[in-house]
Amino acid sequence: MPPDNESSRPEEDTFGVSIAVGLAGFACILLIVLFFLINKYGRRNKFGMKGPVAVISGEEDSASPLHHVNHGINTPCALDTGVDPVVIGMTRVPVMENPQYFRHGHTCNKPTTYVQHIKRRDIILKRELGEGAFGKVFLAECYNLSPTKDKMLVAVKTLKPSVCLFGSQTLKDPNLSARKDFQREAELLTNLQHEHIVKFYGVCVDGDPLIMVFEYMKHGDLNKFLRAHGPDAMILVDGQPLQTEGELGLSQMLHIATQISAGMVYLASQHFVHRDLATRNCLVGNGLLVKIGDFGMSRDIYSTDYYRVGGHTMLPIRWMPPESIMYRKFTTESDVWSFGVIMWEIFTYGKQPWFQLGNNEVIECITQGRVLDRPRVCPKEVYDLMLGCWQREPQQRLNIKDIQKVLYAMGKATPVYLDILG
């Protein structure tokens, strides 16, 4: 009998091991199924968006103000997607850094257009217009730009010597990516040709500093222009009262909004996403001509319009939709959201959106679905357009081409008086 008992123990041990292995395998399969179901049918958060998503594809990354996309997919290579959680009340909303606001990025774009090179001797600096992290912007005279003009006024954007050099292997800062950024931006701007996009003439690279030459818009950025033609125009700004020629009327406001929307229609047709559309990044010329442009100064001049993330990234959260704030998703539809805020700026004579709130409160309001109130002088039809831009779901927002048609029709109903600028 003892031998029989001893011989049965290995069989019992083997049976026990088999059961344990089977249970472990079943548990693994169950966990895999649960993980799949959670990922596929995972609950939505209180903002109505799937969350949290930590990895965003390269389609949202760029180092330039205007960003090329191809059927919804951006051409630059993927960058890092670090998340910097922002404490909002009792929740932590993942705010993802936007590489657009870095001057040093990486793209896969190839040169597609010849960039015009301008001789340094043909550029005569007149006075400084502003300064950004990249360098300074000057009013200048430029010769030989046009066969019909001896000279013309231009805006010159300079790059600090420490930033990069272009077209040469001799660098004061050996950061070659910075030089590529300069070249890429020049190529990108050369491709943009539209009556409501600030014209880019070319670059000057023979010497230091590197220079980009743009069309000069006499009346400066639209935000300052709006404040100068609003009810608070006589309030001191930087120690001096703004010059004013009277308040803008409804017809002029519609004319301004229509021109910006026309520029946006063009950008969308070229598969470009701007990602920082605001009145501060639009410029005003003679005859109330308005164009989209960005000399890179707004993050210095209008620093309170930006929210600093991670110590260096600057995000214009007051102009951004929920998906851009939380998931760094930038598309034509996110530009439409920003255009709704631009219209709000126009009809408030340049007020800052959510001016009564701090940045964290603004993030909470936007992600929870609150929208800006209707401005006092804004017609209901225009505010309805704003609301159409601020739909939570991107695909439910109005199309920029349809917005332009409606604004154009509204503007045609009343004449536009352009003598406000002489």
C-alpha cells in the first residue's frame, strides 16, 4: 500500500499544476478582453471627449505659424508629445505642448518653390516696429523689388545672429535645425499668394542678420486698430492715448471679418492650418484692407494672450477649442473655432476673450462647454455664426467657405464706408 500512495503523488501534483496553469491562462484572457473593451468602448469624460489620450500622431506638430496638411494629415515628421497636466479645480486636464511655438522643429517637407534672394544693399532700415524672441522687425525701404517702382516700404523680419545662419555651413550656433526652420518657413511663405495673406517678398542671406522681407501694412495689427476705433480709444495705452478717427460701424466690422474669412478659405484650400489665428496676427493697410500674417512678435507684445506650458511653450488658449487645449489636435476645424473668437474680438473692439478670467479658469470654461457672451453691438445673425464656430464636435462646426458667403451677403446689405482711413 505505501508504494501505491507514493506513486500517486506525482499524478496529483501534475493535476494541480495543470489547474493552476489553466486558471492563470483564463485570467490572462479575461484581462486581455477587458482591456480591449475598455479601449474600444471606454467611458467618455465629463467634457464629452474620449480620454485621456497621451499619444498624438505627428499630424498636430509643427514649428511654423502656418502648417501644411495633406487631406487632414500634416507633412512634418512626428515630434515628442509630452503632456503637462494643468490643475483645474479638482481635476487635472492634460494640456499637451504645441511645438508650433518653438522656433526649432523638424519636418519632412522638400523645397517646392524658389525663394527670391534680395541683396542687402537694396534694404535700408528706417525704424524698429517691434521685437520677438527671434529678433526684431523693422520698417525699411527696399529697392529693385518691383520693375515699376524705384523703392517701396517693406517690413523686415531679422533673425538674431545666435539663432541661425542660412545657406552656409558656418554657424555661430551649430544648431542646423534652426537654419532649416528659416529655410522651410521661407519656402512655405513663398507658396502662399493671396490678396488677404500678407505678401512675402523673399530673404536676404548675404551677411548678418538673416532677413525676411514682407509687405508693409501701414496701420499695424488689427487688435490695436480695433481698440483705436472703439469706445475706449482715449484710454491710455503704454502711457499715450491711441489715435482715433471714430468708431467702426457694423458695415466696417463685417468687411473686416469677410476679408479674414477669405484668407482662411484660401489657407484651407492649400491644406494649411494656421493654429494662432487672432486679431493680433492680422494686419491693416490703407482702405481698411485686412490680411492674415504673423511676424512672430505677438507672443512678446501680447504676452498675456498666451499661456505658458512647461516653462517655454506659449499657447493661445483663449482662442483654442477643447481638442486643441487637451489633445494638441489642430485642424481646419480648430481654425474655424479661432475665427469665431476673431469675430467676437471685432465686435468688442479688440477686447481679450474671457478677459475677466484667469488662464486656468478659461481652460475649465472651454473644456466644459461654455462660450463667450454675445457682444453688445453684435447682431444676432453674426452671433449665430460665432456659435456655429464653437460647436464642441469639430465636424459639427460651420465650414469656413459657408461662413465667408454669409458674411459677404451681410456686408452687401449695407455699404462699407472706407473713408475712415483716408
